[in-house]
Amino acid sequence: MDHYPISSNSLEKFYYINGNYFGKQYKEHLSGFSDWEQKDHAKDWILFPENIGENLSLDETSLSNGELYTILTSKAGKGKKGSLVAMVEGTSSANVIKILSKIPLKQRNRVKEVTLDMAHSMHRVVKSSFPNAHRVVDRFHVQKLAYDALQEMRIQHRWDAINEATNDMENARLNHREYTPTLLTNGDTKKQLLARSRYLLFKSAEKWTAKQKGRANILFEMYPDIKKAYGLTHSLRMIFTKAKEKGVAYTKLAKWFNEVSESGFKSFNTISATVYSHYPEILNFFDNRSTNASAESFNAKLKAFRGTLRGVSDTSFFLYRVASIYA
């Protein structure tokens, strides 16, 4: 058998495949997308009643350009096939309720528990669509409010430190002398101390490194209000971590509210009022210790999938592929 040499140019032509053409052929002929029964309305909503279970999670996510979708998932699916119950474009409670009403009431009445955040629209959806379900506010959303209040105080002090440093530099310039910033015992300036303390305030003291312990000691000595606010966030976290019974949690939360009121911290009073308005739903956590972690995990998977595609150019086809994996 004769062998004929093939040039590199010939090989390149032989093996070259037009990516756009191949993608189009896959989408229109190989994927099954063209025969999908939900194709016509997929951009607005997709629904899989067969995946509904007793324990659900309700959340929202952005697919592209900041456009939000409301997502309902089943905890029984464990983030795999059978997890996705519904995805509805937007966060309008009226629209989400309208789509979920397509699921027979008998199925919806079997839902016992739905975890969600503190958005009013989310609570309205659950109350209307799943009348027999307990609403459980995710503990991590509650804790995040406390962390945000603490960071707000730190940031305000940092702006004060920046303004103080700016004034000192200006005074040094006017007096024709070189500006030398005052260094703390760990080598930080005031504004550096406040900037570098951000992450340690999110952690429990026992998880601090040696340097973080030193920085925290200086921070708390200079700013007693930050120390007190850190104590409030830590005690709230401990209520969710340590309390095993609903009655005990109720008592401890009431005590925490009193401490917040006595502190006089404006930012904490704001979150205290928000938590108080969702008191029953927050306490429902202590029945089964359910969180919205499964929904957050599902959102992370969607974002990773979106990242591999470098964005979402065709929403309907993207949702078809999501449904193929998770529904």
C-alpha cells in the first residue's frame, strides 16, 4: 500500500471544524432542544411539578446582565437531578404565584417546610402557594445583617481615620514639615488597622491567627464600640449554633434584643427591627435546623455553569441545559 505525505496545511484543513457551525447543529438537531415542550415559554418560566417534595428552598439568582430569576428547588434532590422545581423570570410575587399555581393544589399542600430569606415577596409566594408549609428564615441571612451592621461601624471609623490623616498631612504641608504617620504597636496606622480588621471581625476569636489576635486587641482597645458590636454578632451566632430547643432560643433572642437596645447602636437597631418582624419564621429554624444552604449551593452551580459558557447568550437554551441536568 502506497503512503503519500500529507502537509501540515492539509491536516489543518482536514481537522478544522467551525465552532459556531458545530454549536448551531448541536443546539438545533442533536441536543433535543427543538422538541422541548417548555421551549416556547422557557425564557419566562420553566416548571417541573414531579420534583416537588416536602422540603423546598426559595431563592433568586442572576443569569445575565443583572436579570433576576426566582428559583424553587427541592432539598430531596441534593443538588442533583430532581432538584429543580421551578424557575420564573423576575421577583414579582404575583407572577411567581401565578406560575406555581399550575402545580395541582394537592401536590402543593404536601409541602411541609420552605426555607427562604427575609424578602417580603418571597414570604408572600410561600404563604399563597404552599398554605400548609412552615416558613423558615435562613439563619445565615439573619447573621449577615448583624455582620453588615458591624462592618458599617468599622467603615465609619475608617473614614474618620482617613479624614484625620488627610488633615494631618495638610497641616504638615502648611507648616513646611514632613508628614510622618503615627504607627501603632503592631506597625499599622489607624486607617490600616481598620482596613485590615475586616476579615477577623467575620471570624470567631478562637479562629484568629496570632497576628489577628494582636490586631484585634489593639482595635478593641481603641474602639470599644466595635468590641461591643463584635460581641453582639458573636452572641447571635452562638444562639443559632448552641440552642437546641425553640423555647430556649426564644428566651436567648429576647435577651439579645435587649442588649441591642441598650447598646444604642443605630445600625443594630435597624436589623433588630427587621429580625423582630420575622421572629416566628426565624424561630422555625430550631424545629429542624433547616437552612437555605442547598439553594445557595444550587446558585453556585448555576454561576459556575454560566462561567464555562462565558455568559448566557440564549436564555432559553441555557435553561434547557440546566433543566436537563437538574430537573
